[in-house]
Amino acid sequence: MKLSSLLDKTARLFRKQAITRPPDQQYETDRQMLLRVARQFAVLFIAIILFDDIFGFVAEVLHFIFELLHLFIEVIEGFIEEVLEHLLHTGHHASETIIVNTVLIIMIYGLYRFYRASPRLYRRIKRNRLAAWLRYKRRKTRQWRARPRKQKIKLIAAYTAGTALLLFWLTL
């Protein structure tokens, strides 16, 4: 049995069943709806104001993660080098050469496997992205149709007012 078919069968076991009850947003009050919209615009406003700080923080976190990864790789390389020098009675340069050649062979093989799997991976990602987008559109359409007309008008007014305030603030 192929690994992909086994994974597909396993994924079917854990897939969420279709929810038959109406979405929770259908039962929210006007106040809850307006608070939800206000929170969305507040988060967007804060993200716009603090964009450079957020970007800098994310860059620092990534830098820290790469530094830790580099230290981890150096420790492993030093351990393997000591083992090679002890077992094969080689010098520092010969151990480094063995390690570099082994890593290159592993990387070339990994790149070859990725090259072979990339068309399937691309198709799967494209299919899953399209399916997720269609599920999202259906869910939002269902939620919109389930709302009463008064709530639709209030929701449109809330988003219009929020967008106008953001644009007003950005153009100051």
C-alpha cells in the first residue's frame, strides 16, 4: 500500500464532520456584532501604527532562531568530527572533508527528491488552497444570507464607518 493512500485514509478518519447547526454569528446580537467589528478595526489600526516595530520584532526572533540553529549544527558537527578523528584516526582537515562531502551528498539527494515531488506538491497545495477558499466563501455566504436585513444594514454601516475612519487617519 502506498504511503499517500495510507495518509489519505488516515486523514479521512480525523476530518471534521459537516456541522448541521447554523453558524454562531447568526445568533449574535447587534451589540456583539458591532463590538466584533470594532475589535477587527482596532487590531488593524494597531498593526498599521506598529508595523515597523512588529516587523523588527519578527526579524529579531527569526535571527535568534537562526543563531540557535547555527549553534546546534556546530555542536553536532564538532561531535561528528571528534568521533571521526577517534574512530578513523584522521586529522582535522580530513574529518572536515568527510563531513562536507557527506552533507553535500545528502543535500543533493534531498534536492533531487524535492525536484521530483514538486509537481505533485504544487498541485496538492493549489487544490487545498482552492478548496479552503471555496469553503470560506460558502461559509461567509451562508452567514450573510442567514442575517436579518436590519443586521445586514448595520454591518455594512459599521464596516463603512471603520474604513472611512482608517482612511481619514491615514490621510492626515
